[in-house]
Amino acid sequence: MTKSSGESQRDFAAATLLDDDATPVVVEKRARQSLAWLSAHRFEVLIAAVAILPFVVSVVRSIVDGYTPLGDDGLLVLRSRDVFTAFNPLLGTWSSSSVAFGVQINNPGPLLFDLMAMPVKLFGSGPGIAIGVGAMNAACLLAAAVIAHRVAGRIAFLLILLVGASFAWSMGSELIYDVWQPHSLLFPFFLLIVLAWSFAEGKLKALAWSIAVASLLIQTHLSYVYLAPLIILVGVFLYLWSQRAGFVAALGSLKRPVLWSVGVGIVLWAQPLWQQLHGPGESNMDRLIDAASGKYGSMPSFGTSLAVRFVGAVIALPPWILRSSFAESIP
């Protein structure tokens, strides 16, 4: 039997009333779940708060001391200010490899500028860049710890926080908020390693996040062009190796993570791709490929043996990764 318009209106009103009554119940339920989670994980929350406290203190101290970014740091701040303006950056900063190759070469993309744009515009150059970099580094450490907890439990969570906190102490308080690429990318790279481990352990959603973090690293500094993809490939290989008994099924399980990763990559590389297709003159990506292929000659190579010696010196010889060692790592 067809309902009259009046009955339909009454039913609609009743449904709306029920929904309105249900909303506080849902909110209360979620609040209770959150409180229960905090109660169950209060130890982890406390340790995490202690681990990121040095980041907070160093940023606050930089603001109180009137920190002003100069040199390369100043250029990075200026380009962060250009985001969302008529001069919106499509590439990263100028690369010193331009001097050796004799052509203008930039780092591949502007993701670091995009991340720093909002805090710089809201809080000013010095405070904004300190807040932005400090928050990024703290977020990377917390994310790595949470991922470790999901993969291997509380012990892994504590170990990651211990390593990260030791790493921050080794850098020194002023470098925790330093935007210069050799410093500001260390914690994102640490997060990438943990993400690759997570993927190797079967946490397939980590692949898209790995692509996002690797994109930040590669776009911001050319030193990660080979290293970041290699880390991801190692994680993929270890996952497939662990599933070798059901290799075909394992490959099938990668379909959705790969599709998500491709989507993430397209979005995050849209600006460099736009410069590649529509920028004036030869594109930066073309110049990077030409430089890698030897078209502009070769740069001095330090070689594998020297790299192994550097790593061995840090691992085997005092002062290991202590602060004095980090202070001498970049002349």
C-alpha cells in the first residue's frame, strides 16, 4: 500500500530524530574507545612523548633565540614562501653538480617547499622553518615507532624510539630543525627504512607510504636518487622471498598496493612532470638523465672502497655515532 505524503514526512522526521539521537551515542562510544586505547597504551604514549620532547625544546629555544636561516637555509625558506604564488616552484633547489657538469641542474622536485610553505607563511621565516622541520622530524620518528609496534610489538617500538632519540642527540639540538637537505632528510630516510621493513613483513599498505617518503627524499636531494628506490626494492624482494611457497598468490596480493603507489607517485610528481612537459627550454629531468648517462662528462667518483671505509669508521671506530663524530662528517 502506498504511503501518503504526510506519512512519508512523519517517517522522515522520525528517522532524522533517531539519527540525531544516535550521534551523541556514536561520539561517546568513540571517546570511550579512545580513552580505553590510551589507557592500554599509556606506557607507549609516555615514552613517545619523552622521545619527541627534545624536538619541542629545540624548536622553542630557536624561536626564543631569534633563529634566522642564512645561506642555503635561507634559499630554501624563500622558495617555501613562493609556494601558492605566481612563482610557485616546480623543481627543487639548484644542485652543486651544475658546477661540475657545466649545465643548470636542479634537484628533481619541490615537495620539501610544499611541506614547509604553511608554517613559514603562518609563523614567519625563522620560527616557521624551525617549526616545520622539527614537526616533520618528530612525525617521522613517531610514525616509525608506531609502524614498528604494529609489526613486532612493544620491544620494536622502544628500540626504534631509542635509535631515533640517539640519532637526534648525535645531530645536536640545532640540527633537529635545520632545513638544509643533508640534515632535514635524515629522519624521513629513517622512516623509509622502517616502512620497507614493514612491507617485507607483509604490511602491504606500507608500499604507498614508502613511495610518498621516497618521493620527498628524491625530489629534495639527488643523493637519494639511487638509494631510496633500492631500499623499497629490497623490501619488496624480502616480502616476495618470504612468500615464495605461494609466489603467484603473493604477486596477486601486490595488485592493489601497486595501484595505490602509482596513484601516489603521479600526484606527488605532478609538478616536476608539468615542468618536464610545459617548462621553457630543456627540462630538468632531461638534463638529469643526460648527466647520469655521461653526456656532460663524469664527476670525480669516490668509489665503493672509500664508501665502505667511511661506514666502517662510523661503526667500528670511536667516537662512533656520537655527537663529535657527526660534527666532523661534513667538512
